[in-house]
Amino acid sequence: MAYKTNKPSKAKWSGIIFAATFLAFPILQFIVFYLGVNVKSWISAFQPEFGEEFSLINFRLFFIELKDPLNAMSSTIKNTFITFGVYDFISLPLCVFFSYVLYKKVAASSFFRVVFYFPSLLSIVALALVFYFIVDVKGPIALEFNSIGLNYPSPFGREGSAFAWIMVFCVWSGFGYSIVLFSGSIARLPVEIFESAKIEGCSMAREFFTIVVPLLAPTISTLFILNFAAAFGMWAPVQLLTAGGYKSSTIGYFIYSQAKAGNYKYPSAIGLLVSVIVVPVVLGLRALSSKFFEEDTF
């Protein structure tokens, strides 16, 4: 009596070899450029600045600086959480609202479409230069103030205003990406829903808050989580506009500036602490999002 063998066929082996070859390079990249770099950084976090023995000095130093009101670390942490607040509670709602306005094609929607999409067409370096020259003391805004006899204070040369203007830049520069996502989500919503709302005499405000926002909840929650994580890594606008001056630094910029100066062990410890805080929060938010908001099938 003949028995069937479970040996893979030649076609199956060809598929396995093809998949292994296709995945080999990205897996190698992940091992070398992610695991390799991060494992070394995790080890460095537990080493003193001069030496390679195991130590918690970097973590102790962080908490000492955090408790010192005269140290810049307290303002750095504060700015990081302000960034999270601006990203998720100012920029995100504005993007949802303006996406709906563009979808409804209200007056001047074409003009606003250009204004909102323009930042996504330029690199962040070029965009920061454009923004800097517009709002600087020699820019067109300052000239208009001076022409009517009003004093225009330096936006990036004072504590308080420097970081505030960085936040304005972050909101403006983030419009393009987010509005593209929300516009696509709104465009996928069934037209019958809006037609029914129109027949029922639903106003734009009611339609926005009772129909659009609930249906966009999965997309909003996803961007909320991404913005939370991005707030802890934000550094490029700070570098380009103020270079961390006038108490405008963030955790992301502090780690970048320390590493750029050749100090890797202390920022590695801070990065590890941030990961320990951010990763569980992100996973928790994702779990809550999956529980309360079902993905749309439109």
C-alpha cells in the first residue's frame, strides 16, 4: 500500500526561496540599522560618560535636572507635553474641520486648498526658511506693523514667544499631510448619508459634529496616537528656527543636540526612559481605539 509523503513540491520550494530572497534584505536592514543601533544605545544608557561599567548615573542625573527649577530640563519636558497638546487638541481638530470645509466646497475653498497643501510640497528645511522670513523682524508682517507705527517684537528672540512660534509652524506645516488623509476618508463616506442629512434639513455644523466626526473616529484616533508619539520625537523645527535657544528645546531636540555634540550615553538613557513611557501609552491607546472605534468599511 503506497503512502503519500508530505514533502514540499518543487513549486512550493520555489515559492519559499522567492519569499526568503525577497525578505532577506529588509530583515538584514532591520537587524543592522534598528536592532544593532538600539541595542548599543540601550547598553550605553547604563554606562557613565567616561567608562563602560554598569551604572545608573545617567538616570539619576536626569531626575536631578528635572527637579531643579533653574535647569533647562524642566522647560524641555514642559515644551514636549505642550507639543503633544498642540498636535492633538489644536492641529488635529483644525485638520478635521478644514477637510470638511474643503469637501463641502465653500467660498474660497480653492484658495485654502492651496494654503493647506503648500507645506507638503516643500522639504521641512525650505518650509522653515520661508516661515522664518515671513514672521521675522525683517519680514512682511513686521513691515506692515512698522508702517502703521506699531512695534513688532522679535518672534524667535524672546522666551515664550520663540516656542509659541515653533508651535504655529508645526500646526501650519502639518496641515497638508493630515488634510490629505481626512479628505480621503470623507470622500469615501457614502454620498447617501449627506443627501439624507440635506433632505432632513441638517445644517453644516450639525452634519459635521453628528455625522462626519463619528464616522471619522477611527482615522482621528489613529492620528491622535501617531501625534502623541511624534511629539516626543519632534526636533527639526526647533533646530531650524531657534536651535533650542530661549527655552524652546524639546526632548527630541535635546537628544539630537547631545548626540550631535558627541555625548551619546546620557541622551541614550533619556531616550530609553521616553520609550518606557511612550510605548505602553501608545499600545494602550491603540487597544482602546480598537475597542471603541470600529474600522470603517466604506
